[in-house]
Amino acid sequence: MGTAPAFIVPPKLRRYGRMMSVILIGGSSNVGKTTAARSVAAALGATYISIDDWIPPGISGSSPFHDDRIWSSDPDELVTALRAHTGALAPTVRERVEHARARRETVVIEGEGIEPRFATRLGGDDVHAVFVVEGSVERIRATLQQRDSPGGRHYCELPSAAQHAIARMNVDYGRWIRAEAEALQLAWVSSQPWSTLVTRILAVTQCQAIDHGPGSMDTCTIDGSTSCSSILVVCSSSSAG
């Protein structure tokens, strides 16, 4: 068996050395988005923006996840609730994007409010979206348990069943994100290994990919370089089914 691809570069995202003015990094919580986005911004000399810092009080205060009783809900209901909550953040994301456009500023914006279908509605070649996906419930549980924050400490105080429900919700949401991204020909990357996550995000947003024509997808791997100026992307074409 061959090694699973590190990421997919869809045809509509192929560019030749062009700097995108707005890079959106979406995905579920606890997959490395924030840390990676800060590093991507630093590598590009861009401004880092976390949607968490711009959530309107009305949305933050009305989150259904403040009540721990929700964790006994059906897994599908939890994902539906999370999608409704993150969907309410779309106007906030759009506001940050339009602000960057008006200032002609290169920014890296990350947060749960960034979803594939919304990203396609922003339009323009100046916006590039990539989604970080984690498929392991246990890995997300371990990440949450290691967090030295009020949220991490609260998570550790919850019953095991609730901890599992939170981690599974994030994994299921990530699977939905991946399916949506693939359907819309937007890029996604696995969160693992974390040691190369920043490099892979930079490669997706900055690489010079070979255009093999309509209907093809480039399966890409990188040479392990962590230098933004020397990322090498090796592509092999495969027909999109």
C-alpha cells in the first residue's frame, strides 16, 4: 500500500508563485489551527487574526456549549449544533476579510467560523482557504487534557462520557469539513504530523503546481523543508472520480 497523500491541491487553487492577500484556515477545535496560523503569518510577514477575538458577545453568550448537559445529546445533534454556532460567525469572518481587502493587507485568519461553502462565497483570487482535519478521537482527547487553560481544566473535570462526546463532535465536524472541501474543490490537510503542518499549509497556499487539465487533482507531498522560500512540491496527477 502507498502512503496516504499529505494534502490535495485542487485545480482551482493552482497558482504560480502568487501571494494571496487573505489566507483562511478553518477546521474543528484542537487540531493545531491557531498555532499553525501564527507560524504561517510569521513566515509570510502577514497579520494574524483569530476569529475568537472578534466573536460578538451575543453569539458567544448564546453558545449552547456553555451548558454541560448538551454532551449527553446524540452525536449528530452535537455536530448540527456546532455547525449552527460556527455558521453564525460568517458575518464576522466576512467583515475581517473585507477589512483586509480595503487595506490591501495580507492576513491569515483562523477560526471555526470558516467553513468551505462560506469560503467560496467570498469570491476573488485574493482569498485562499485551507482546512485542517483530525480523524482521531483519542488524539483530540489527549490534546484537550493537556491544555493549561480554563477550558482545558474544565474539560478534565467532566465525566469520561462527556469528554468523549466533545472529542467525537470535533472529529465528526472535521469529517464534514473535509467532505465539503472536497466537494467544492477546496484544499484540506491532515493535522498530523504537527511537525510539518505549517509547511504543508504554506505549500498548499503558495506552491507552484503543475496544471494537468480539467477534472484532475494533484496529489502532493513535500521535501520536508520548513523554509517558506524553498518549499518544494512534488505533484503526481490522478483523475478525479
